Amino acid sequence: MIISVVGAGIIGLTTALTLADRGHTVTVHDPEPASGASHHAGGMLAPTAEVVYKQDPLFPLMRASAEWYPDLIALTAKYTDLPTGYRTDGTLVVARDTADKTHLEELREYQSRHGMEVDKLTVRQARKLEPALSPALAGAVAIGGDHQVQPRLFTRALIDACRSAGVTFTTSRIESLDQLNKADQVVVANGLGASQLVAGLDLRPVYGDVLHVRVPQHQYPLLTRVVRGFVEDRPVYLIPREDGTLTIGASTREDGRDQPQVQGIHQLMRDAIELVPALEECDFIEATAGARPGTPDDLPYLGRIDDRTVVSTGYFRHGILLAALGARCGAELVDRQTPAIDLSACDPRRHS
Ligand SMILES: Cc1cc2nc3c(=O)[nH]c(=O)nc-3n(C[C@H](O)[C@H](O)[C@H](O)COP(=O)(O)OP(=O)(O)OC[C@H]3O[C@@H](n4cnc5c(N)ncnc54)[C@H](O)[C@@H]3O)c2cc1C
């Protein structure tokens, strides 16, 4: 089949690669590949630590996608030698003060009730794993199943893999799906831009500020696994990369401002230093802000809307994690197979 994919973010790229691997002729259209949310994301694959209360329909999707991630990484490696930053060292979640510890405890109970594996640690045990953690912490848990990729590396690798698998890229901005009338099937995967192509999608930008620092050689590696924390109830995360950098994120704001905000950056920096004091000695590299493609119920839009069109967007906070699911189920929908997981909660028409 001849297939057009609109958008070369993580969702469009992983879907295009999966479709090309299934033997289809695939073209991806994007004036600026990998420039959207996927460029700014932290890259945590965190079906447990990222749990949000009362979002139960999302949990099985996150869990399935985490299970399928090794297959997605293997598929990428089948077509490229470029690195993805995929690491399976696990995640620590720490609490700064006693109120944060109560929050962590409540979250752990909720996670355990939903069958997720979370191990309680003493602060001493946590500091044995990560000596750079502050001794002033109030509590910690370990989540072995929460992993990470480095999104900028991963999207670069995916573009290379797509090319090796025979995918063609154009720099066309798609203004209407009629432009793609030569395609048998179209996958709409252009993040926030999808609402301009498909009526009834209710997408909004949820901005997040992110920081990048470099760990000086004498301190490397400052951390060896993802550290998430609560500081006066504010969430913050630190993601160590193999290239010696650390990503610190992320704020959440819906103020329509697409540049990193001083307040958000200041807060992130202060909270991260509370958890890992030696961060003060790192080199500052970059502050960025990205827009998560949010939906009213925080669930993606993933489904077929007519004979020719599959929609795959609205992945909000979890698009890097959910890419394994989006790619696999998106390809199954294009091929008119029953998706490997129940997608009824993701119906793209549910808000029209
Ligand atoms: C600060 C921040 C931190 C995050 N951290 C994480 C995390 O740790 N883990 C996680 O799982 N998720 C995380 N996310 C969420 C994740 O980044 C998104 O859910 C995911 O990147 C969405 O991918 P996408 O491919 O749907 O959209 P995008 O990455 O936004 O890609 C859309 C693409 O479509 C193109 N496009 C737009 N309009 C058109 C058009 N008309 N024609 C052609 N092309 C078009 C754009 O140029 C862009 O390249 C984070 C997001 C942010 C902002």
C-alpha cells in the first residue's frame, strides 16, 4: 500500500518505520522533522512513576507500551547503528520533606494497588545507589521498570532507520488531507497540528520548561539512573545521559508562551539542587520549552476515522513512552487488523 504519514515527531517516525518494515511504501511529510514536543521531551519511559491519580484507562496503555519498547528499539537497530539513548537502569523517586514523604507513600500505595512494582528504600539505601543525593531527604522508593531514551538521539536514529527502510521524506506542510490524494492510507500524526487537519480533535498546548546541564569530568557520573522527586509538592526530574549531560524537567503551564520562562527555569533549578546539591557545579547548556499535545481526558486520539485515515496524536505527557503502542497499533489500524490492545478509550471522535 502507498501510505502518507503527516508529521515526523516520535509518533510519525515510529509509525512510518513500522509500516515500512511491514512492506508498505511510506512517505513522511514534515517541514521541520522532530521539531515539536519530541525535541523537548525528557524521554522517561515511566509507566509507574508517571502515574496520575484517576487516570486508570491510561495505565494499561502505558504498561503495554513499556512492554513493547524493547521491540521498538530492536526494530530501530535493525535499520540503523545510531544510538537511541535507551537505558534500563531504573528510576529512584525521592521526597524532600515529611509532607513530600507522605505524598510519596500515598502514591506508592496507589501504584501497588494497581499492580505496579515499587520498592521502598531508606534514604541511606537510596544514597548508596546515588551518592550525589542530598542527605537531607525524607524518603525514597525504587522503580526498576521505569527506563529512558534520549529523544533527540532517538528521533535522529529513527529518521536514519526510516530512510534505510525505504521511507521517503518531504518537507511539505500539509494544509489539507486532500493534498495526499495519491495515498491509499493516511496517518495523521502531526501532534498539535492535527486539529487543523481533522475536525473534532480537541488539542491544546501544555507547555513545559526543561534544562540541560553538563556534568564536569571530576563529578561524572553525577547520577547513574533517573531521579524524580517532590520538593514542597512540586515534581522535578533529573535524567543522566551517557554523553555526560543531565536533563532537568519539567514545568507545566498553559499560558500560551512558547519560550522558556524564567520562573519555571528558576524553580526547576532550585528544586533539582535541593535533591542533588552538586548540580551547582555543572555547566549550564540550554533552557528550552516544548508544548505537550494535551486532550481533555489526557488520553491519546488513536483510531480510524474513515476508510483512508488513521489518527494518532494527543499523546500529552507520555508520547515518548506511548510511541511503541502508537506505532504498533497505528500500523495495525492501517492494515485493518484488530489492534493488540483495546483502543476504545482513544476514539478520535469522542470529543466531537
Ligand atoms: C517538556 C516536555 C517533557 C516531556 N517529557 C516526556 C517524557 O519524559 N516521557 C514521555 O513519554 N513523554 C514526554 N513528553 C511528551 C512527548 O514529548 C509528546 O507526547 C510526544 O513527543 C508527542 O509526539 P508527536 O510525534 O505526537 O508530536 P511532535 O513531537 O510534536 O511532532 C509533531 C510533528 O508534526 C509536524 N507538523 C505539524 N504540523 C504539520 C503539518 N501541517 N504538516 C506536516 N507536518 C506537521 C511538526 O513539525 C512536528 O515535527 C514531554 C513533552 C514535553 C513538552
